[in-house]
Amino acid sequence: CEISPINFTAEAFGSVFGAMGESFVALATLLFAVGAVVGWGFYGKRAVEYLCKSKTATYLYAVVFCTLTALGATIPELDIFNLADIFNGLMMLPNIAVTLTLKKCATEIAHKIN
């Protein structure tokens, strides 16, 4: 039987602080989750506004974001963590491409500084 990370943490806090510890973990998780969703929604919206300069694109982003947020609330927790790990790993691809592209420029600047 596999226990979820949140339940594991709640049980650990509960073993030391009792019901108050479990309630603290629940409240902290709720506040973090809401803050993260609001933050990512806001920053994503601002990025779409800046990049596309289109109300249609901004609206489409909002619809997709809300749909995926609702979908994320229904998917099992461990699957969400796995998806997050996959997408975080995929973010390295454009970073590697840009790093390799700017390598020569960065090396020249570094040599000028020294």
C-alpha cells in the first residue's frame, strides 16, 4: 500500500503535534495550492498578453488554464507529480538550445571581463 506524500507528511506532523499537526498540514497545503494556481495563472496571462498582444489569445489562455486546472483537481496526486516531473524535464530542452547558441557570446564577454 503506497501512501501519498501529503498524507505521509500529515501523519508525521500528527504523530508529534496530534490533530493540530494534521490540520496545519492541510491548511498549509491548501494555501500553497491556491497561491500557486493564482500565481501561475497571473504570470501565464501576463506572458500571453506580452507575447501575443491579442485579447483572443489571452481569452484562449484563460479557458485552457481553467480547464486544465479543473482537470488537475480530478487526477490522482501521484500522476500530477509525474506529469510535473516530465514537463520540468522537458523545459531543459529549450534551455540547452539557448545555452549552446549563446555559448560563444558568453565566452567572449567573460574573457573581456577578466
